[in-house]
Amino acid sequence: MASEESSLRALESLMTEFFHSCTTNERKREIEELLNNFAQQTGAWRHCLFFLSNTRNEYVMMYSLTVFENLVNKMWIGVASQDKMEIRSCLPKLLLAQHKLVPFFIRNKLCKVIVDIGRQDWPMFYHDFFTNTLQLIQSPSLASLGLVMLKTTSEELACPREDLSVARKDELRKLLLEQVPTVLGLLTGILETYWDKHSVIASTPPPSPTSGESVELLGSLFQGSQYSKLLCQPMAALDNESQQLCCLVLECLAHLFSWIPLSTSITPTLLASIFHFARFGCDLRTKAKPGSFISSNSCSNGQLNPGTMPPASNGGGRNGQQSEGNKVDRARLGVYAMTCVNELVSKNCVPVDFEEYLLRMFQQTFFLLQRLTRENNAHTVKSRLQELDESYLEKFTDFLRLFVSVHLRRIESNPQFPVVEFLGLLFKYTFNQPTRDGYFACLDIWSIFLDFLTTKIKSRLADRESVLNRYKDALVLLLREVLNRIQFRYNQAQLEELDDETLDDDQQTEWQRYLRQSLEVVSKVMELLPSHAFSTLFPVLQDNLDVYLGLRQFIVTTTSTSRRLNISAENDCRRLHCSLRDLSSVLQAVGRLAEHFIGEVFAARFNDALAVVERLVEVTCYGSQTSLYDMETAVPSVLKPDLMDVHAQALAALQAYSHWLAQFYSEVHTQNQSQFMNLITSAVDASSPLITAKVPEKLLLSACHLMVSITSTVRPVFLVTLPAVQNIFNLITAETQTRRLPQEAHMLVCRALSNMLLLPWPNLPENEQQWQTRSNNHASLLAALTREYMGIRGTVNITPQQPDLDNMKAVIHQALPVLRDIVDSISGESTKSRQICYQSLQESVQVSLSLFPVFIQQPDVTDEMLAFFLTLFQALRVQMGVAFTGQIIHTFLSMFTREQLTASILQEGSAGCRVVQKFLKILQVVVQEPGQAFKPFLPNILSLCMEQVYPVVAERSSPDVKAELFELLYQILHQNWRYFFKTSVLTSVQRGAAEDTMENEAQFTAAMQAFGQSFLQPDIHIFKQNLCYLESLNSKHKLYHRKLFRTSMLFHFINVLLQVLLHKSHDLLQEEITLAIYNMASVDFDAFYSAFMPEFLNGCQGVDSGQRAVLARNFKLERDLPSFTQSVHRLVNDLRYYRLCNSSLPTGTIKL
């Protein structure tokens, strides 16, 4: 006894020293080693039992429990039966004796250790484990302890970790499921008892409008619901102890619901009890009121058809015994209750006999929703929601999202569930949210609902109108309210709080995110009600345009070069700022409407679309003519960006209508085109003055994008003749550009000019396309664009010290991206367009090829050149011809020596690395080319892959180069299968696949080994990519069935994949790996079961022969995928479990 006392004192001293702030890391390591050594001793648990009973030191208690935990989870199999029995007896007694004296975390840890023993021994050796827990719950003084045990049991036994065999996991789940009805019955009883015990007895007169819930407020939502009266009872006034206990019950239920299937064990009484407690979350609480996010001065005040809702009363939770400080605890009850509800609602698989319960649940939850969104003299809806617990609101919003996304489809048609009234409640709930994130979460729910409605209408076109009419009022008000929330006219105070400068992880500001999410909802309503959306938006656009277009009268000229906007009063500037911001937002919404005016509805909605486009053309011309962006203003930091943004958004909105303009063009090409020509001419006139380096880049790019859309989508014949277009030509091709456009704008303008000359004109036959003239003009354009580039063609060698090296690099970096962009833009066009493009480019391509060897040591230049050649190969390889393409490939192969490749690859993430990637991409294009033209290059390409690139990347991460290398290997194998397997169709029919005629076997084997090696490395992306490639080669070419693969590689691949599953290194790909193993095994199941499995199990380390026999016996000889998958998972789980058990057996004793 004395020695145990001294050991305890020594341990307390060590633990205190370990956690002392002055203890060095070195000393901590020494103490840690001492403690670990002590824990490994065979009888250490006996000392720990003494320590637990005789210490108040929390560190010592935690350490002692950790020793027990380690013993139970890792060494239990080696503990003597007598010792196990003693531990099973002592620990529960210790828990009963100490649970009120020790801190909660110690109590919970002790509970977990006891549950861990039950996980191993119940029911065979620990038959009263679960019974004891149930008895604790039934004992009033020990109920909370019993509930902690129950929750821990649910957590540890229902979904145990991998330190159990599959058979034991299945047994535990079955045992627990048998106990579920009893457990749920007990928990229901506790909730009912406490509710009834603390409920206010309604012996007083009937509730007044301020003290009780009016049953009428339920409207049609609860007709016939036997629970409506129950839910309208006054709230129970729970004392603190009762609240804590009920919280524990609800926590237990939430975890139980996470794994038990929906069944009649979840009784109506239990559901009613949960909803009683969910009402606590609707209780108002005292808190500091932050600035509300959603404005209350919005025109509809967040109400949907308020006339249909009877006035709500303010009943329930105002019991005189309730203290303000107690309300936060009461809200916790509501949060836990809603967590239970959400666990049930999140289950998609609903048995038929549970559907009625589900409907009942929804009725009860919407009672709460109505309670949350009621108004009375004391509180508006917003002020009610503001004063509720944030966590409760989050849970409630989660419920609504789950209901709409998972269950609306199955409940919507039920006559007992009036969905339109539900939307009314959701509407009020959404537009009275106290926080921005809450509002966003509700908008997401509306998005899910709108997607559901759109899908439903597309699948039921016959009764489209009746479905739409049912929801039309709700959609109309939703559209109006969301539009109001993005306008300063209605929501100024809140919108001004949004940050429009700081970018988040998605590279958007708070304001941009708010606007984007709002417009997503607007866009989805537009899809369902396009005509109504137009009639709602167009007047708003007109109102704001009147202000913008009216600014002309306030422009005064101050000097010959400067003008001023003569609005200076602070109030006027503020109103102008708000109007311009609103116009900018509405223009984005109008742009979203464009897609609903084209296609089959073009004629029917022509006048509406024309009105929009005419206004957009008018406003863009006005903006360019008045140059408002370049004007002096009273508040330049605010108004200048506003004016610029309106102009840019108007150009972007007009660009959105380019497909409508293209359809308009095709409709009128045989008629009078004057109306169409005026629109296009005006649009070009609006863009042209902005295409200059003096214009702010945001506006410049908007104008350039509009020009690109007109030239690529609309393609009017007369475009090239317009004076404004001629001006742009002259600007871009001038020999001396005083101020060159920024690179992105320059590329866009060059693409637009090239498109005008290359793309076929719509509605015209081939003989009227004027290809010869256009070809000559395009050659002239490219000659002008590459004038400086051609000037460096004579360069034969360079040195880093050469003074004009930087100038040459600058020329290359300016010219090649433009050429690449021009080629890329016509890659999917007609043969004629690509022919003309290549003719114009031919000289530039020759120059690039001659310069490539010169700049081979300059990776940034080589990167640019290879990007250009890659685009050429992808878009124009037919036009370049076999001979020239061969010359290019030959040049590249000769330039990329082993040393060059190694140097480039070793600089991960550098330009050199990108050069190798692009080179491999070019080779991918080459090997995919059909026909025999490029087949002579295959040996050299394979040699480059396997002898030069692969050895460098094999043992390094190099993820980018590896990804391209393996894709190249896959394309070589897939597109050139006959390079390796010469078998003809006739041969394979006559002899079967066993008689493959192999060629180039060494290279095939090397490629397969490279794939196999990649499965041993940690990069999960390469692993997934390569597994997909192997599966693809098998499905297209029967790779796994080929004799060479089957006889010398198949078992190696299966073994590697099984080892990956065992090591859990790529667990995200578990399904894909198991499917690949199945496909490989199915080539010859007999060989797999009779040869591979015994060999694999014999080679498994860390298991004995008896365990191997069990593993073999449990791997069923099934040939279907589900059974095979189950067997693989069982093998992996049990093999890991046996290894864990065997490695944890005691090996010796060390004295402390």
C-alpha cells in the first residue's frame, strides 16, 4: 500500500512537472518516455485503478484512464480472463462512486472506457453492460449519468472504428437495433414526464390573444392534425436541472437518429415530445441587437400575400417563473430538438409506413415556422427573428433546406400539405432574416425550390400552365422582393454596409457575391416566367435610365479639354450615386433575360426584346458620346466609378443579346435590313471610341468583348465597311502606335478583326463569301501584327548579355499570344476559315521554328513558342501538312535532350517545367492523329517518354509533368494499339485472345511498369488518373485479357491495389480501386480464388495461420460485383484488425 501511495505521489509530481510552463521540451520527452514505459507493464492497470480512487489530480486521472483505454482497445485480447472480469467489475463501481466528484471530461472519459469494454465483450462476457445503462437512465438520481453512457454507446458501437472485425461490427449493430424500441420508449417517457410535470395546468380562463396560441392561426396547414392542440399548449416552465436532463435526452436522440433506420419505433408520441421542446427555440431572448441586415422599408415588408394569414397571437413562452438569464439554456433545448428533427429529415430513404409520420413532422415544424414569422403589437417578424438564438435559426434554416431538397417532391402532391401556404411562411422567414448569411442560406432554399419546379415542368409539359399557375403568385412576389433587395432605392442602409473592395477566396467582393446570388434567383424565376420578368424589369430599367440619360443637361464645359458634371449638392450626389448603382444592377438582370428571347419564342417576344436592345444601344452610344467616365464630378471617388460601371454594364448587357441579334439577322436577311443595320452600326459606334489606351481598362475591355461577340456570333456582311471598324483597323495596324493597348485588350481587338475576315457570313452561299478578298485582307492584317516579330528572324544565336535580348523577348511575348488567340478562336470553324488562317500565318510559323533552337535556353520564351505550336497542332495540323508537321516534331525531339529535360523538370512550377508539359501535350496531339502519317515517330516518342522523361519524374513528385506524361502514354496505347498487338479480327475470332501477336513488347512492359509504379506513390490525382486509364484500356482493348498482361502482370496489379486499400493511403478512391480489382479478377475468377488469394494471404505479414484461414473462409467465392466488393472490404478491415491485435500483445514488463 505504501509503495502505491509513493508511486501516486511520484506520478502526481511528474504530471505537474510535465504541464508546468518552465519544463523544457527535453525534460518533457523524458517524462513521456517514463510514462509510456509504465503503461506497457503487464499489471499497470492495477496501479491506475488505485490512482483513480485516491487522487484529485486531473492530470493523473486522465493519464490513468488513457492507460485503461490503451489496454482495452489494443491489448484486450492478451489480458487474462480473471483480470478482465475484475476490470469490468471495478470501473463501473468507480464511476458510480466518483461521477459527481470528478470534472465532466474525466467522467466522460471513464464512461468511454467502460463502453469500449462493452464494445469488445457485450453480451457474451459482459451481459449486463446495456442493462446497467438502462437501469441508470431509469433511476432519477443517476439518469444524467445513464444518458451520457447511452450517448457514448451509440457513438462507439453503432459506427465503430476499424479496430473490430466486420463480423463483430455486424453483431453490435444487430444487438443495438434490438434495443432501439426499448431505448426510444425510455427517452420518450423522460421527455413526456418532464414536460407534463412542469406544464402550466390550463385551469385558468381560455388564453387571451397575448398569452396563448390561437388554433385558427394554423389555417389549412393543420386541418385534421391531432397534434395542433398539443402544440398550442402553454410552454413548460422547466427548472435548470430538468433542462440539463432534457438536453441530454435530445442529444442522445440526435445521435441515435443519425444511424437507426426510419421505422415505427419512432412513435408519434416521441415526435410530439421533440416538437414540444423545439418550441423553446422560438422563445425570445435578451441580446444586444446588431444592425439588422435586411431592410424593413422594402415595399412588401417580407410578407407573401399577408391577407391569407389570420392574425397571430403571442402565446406560449411567457411564463412568470421564467428568468431572463435562463432563456439561453431554454434556447439550447430548441437547438437540440431541431437537431433531432434534421437527423430524421436528412434521410432520403423513407419506408412507406413512415410517410405518414413524415407528413406529421412537417406539419409540426411548420407550426413552428408560423410561430417564428407571426407579427403582433409587440414585435415585427424581423425583431422576433433578431432576438432568437442564432444557432436555433441556423438549425431551422437547415431543416427548411432539407425539406425542400429531399422531401418536397414526395409531399407536394399530398392534399394535407398546402405547399403554397408553406411558401408564404418561407417568404416571410427569408425576407426578415437578421443576418446576411441567414438571408443567403434562404436564397439557396429558393434556388433549390426553383430547380425542382423547373424540372417538374419540363417532365410534365402537358399541364405546364396549371403547375405554373399554382405557384405564380409566389414567384411574382419572390422576383419583386429579391429585385428590391438589390436596389438602393429600397434597401440603401443595408447595401451600403457591403464591402465592394476586399476580395474573398472566390475573387469576389461582398457586394458582388450578394448581387450574384440574388441574380441567380432572379434568373431562375425568369426561366419560369419570362414575360412577367420582362414586365417587372423594364419599367425599373426605364426609371433609372431616365436619370442617367438626363445627366446631359448638367454637363458644363470648363476649358477646351475638360468638362464638369454640374451636380454638387450632397443630397443630389447621394441620390445620383444610388440611382447609378441601381441602374448597374438592373442592367445585369436585363442581360440575364436575353436567353429567354431566342429560339422558338423569338417571334412571339420580338417586340419586348427589340425594346430592350434599342434602349441598350441608346445608352451605350450616349455613354460613349458624352464620355461621362472622363468628366470632373463633385465626389470623384464615388461618382466616377459609378458612371464607368454603368457604361461597362450597358456594354456587357448588349453583348448578352448578341445571340438575339444573330437570330434577328437570319430572320431579316431576305427583307429590309435597315432596322438591324442601325442597331449594329450604333453598337459599333458605341464601342469604337472606347478602343483606345486613354480609356480606363474596365470600359475598354467591355467594348472589346462586345466587338468580339458581334464579329463571332452575329457576323454581319457589312461590318468591315463601317467607318468605325476601319478606324479600329487603322489603330491596330499603324506602324507607329503612340500608345499600345493593354495586352488583353489588344488580343481581343485582333481576334475581332480576324473573325471578321475568317468566319463565314451567315445566310450566304459559298460563292458569295468573297474568300479571296478576305484572304488578302487577313494576310495584310497578320503581316502588320507580326511586323516586329518578323524583324528578328535573322537571329542565329544569342547570349544573355546581349543588350537587345530583352527587346527580342518583349516582341515575342507580344506577338505569339495574339497569333495563338487568333488560331484558337477559329479551331472549331470550317475548313476554309482554317486554310486562310494558316496561309496568313505560314511565314510566322516558319520564323518561330527557326527561332526555337536559338531560344532553347530561355524557358520563358520556349514556353510561349510551345504554347503557340500546341495551338497550331490542335487547330491547324491538317492545313500544315504531314511534311512540315514532321519537320516540327523532328526539331523538337532533337532539341529536348536528356540533360535539357532534366534541368527543366527539376525546376518544379517554373517556366522550364511548363515547357516540358506543353511539349508532352503536343506529342499527345500527334499520337492521336489517325492514319499512318505520324506512325514513324512512335518509337522516338516512346523512347523519349520511357528513357528520358520517366526516369527523371519517377521518384519525384513532379505532378504536372507526370500527369501529361501518363496521358501521353495512355494516348499512345489507346490510339496505336496495333503497334503492340497485331491480332486481326479474323485471328481473334478463330483462335481467341490467348494467341496475341505481340510486337514492341519491351516498350509495352515498360509503360505498364510505369503505371504500376505510380500506384505506389502518394499523389492521389495521378493515382486516380492512371487507374481510369487502365480501366479505359481494358474496356476498349481488353487490356486485362491480353496474354502478356494476364500471365505476368495481372496478379502484381491486384496485389498493389489491395496493399493500397490496406494502407488506407488513398481511401477517397476506395470504390474505384475495388472496381478495378474486380475487373482484373473477373478475367479468370478460378485463378484468382485458387492461386492469387492463397498466395496473397500467405504473403501477409502480422497474422497467424489460423487468422489466414478465417480471412480465406470469409472471402466468399462470389462473382457478382456487390458481393465481391463486400468481400474485399471485409478482407481489408479484418486483416487490419488482426494486425492491430497481434501487434498490441504484451511483450514484456518494464518497472517504473
